[in-house]
Amino acid sequence: MRTFVSLLAFAIIINLVFALTTMIFFDGEIKGARTFSDHFFFAVGSLTTSGHGDMMPTTAAAKMWTSLYVLVAWVYIFYVTINHITDVDFRMFG
């Protein structure tokens, strides 16, 4: 249970960092996102691929940043899932 809570806390922190970074560096480049809660909602929606179309990146830089965020997050989720299910430490392959 403790592992799950720490993974959940890490996921929330990653979403907060993404939302803050997007708000600071790409302000006005996410259509419909004006407040921090909007940016956090956009981060969660992007990660879960449940975006409703109400908020979307409008510039190439914002689109690349969002794509990078989603790819890194999914690699992390894949790594944690595989590591948890199989108890394989990927360092042994390196």
C-alpha cells in the first residue's frame, strides 16, 4: 500500500510540475486554459488521453511540450507497471 501511495504522490507531483511549467512558459498557448486549475486539468486530461477538446495547445512549441510530457509519463507508467508485476529490475539488462 505504501508503494501505491508514493507512486500516486509522484504522479500528482509530475502533473503539478507540468501544469506549472506549461502555465509559466506557454501562457496563452493552450486554448481555454487561463488558471492553474485549468492547466492542471489539461495535464491530467492529456496524460489519461481523455481530453475533451475544450483545451488544446495552439502553437508548435506547446504541442511538442505536451507530446513530450505524455511520452515521458507513459514510459514511467510502463516501467512501474512492468517492474511491479514481474519484480524485474531493469538495471540487470544494462
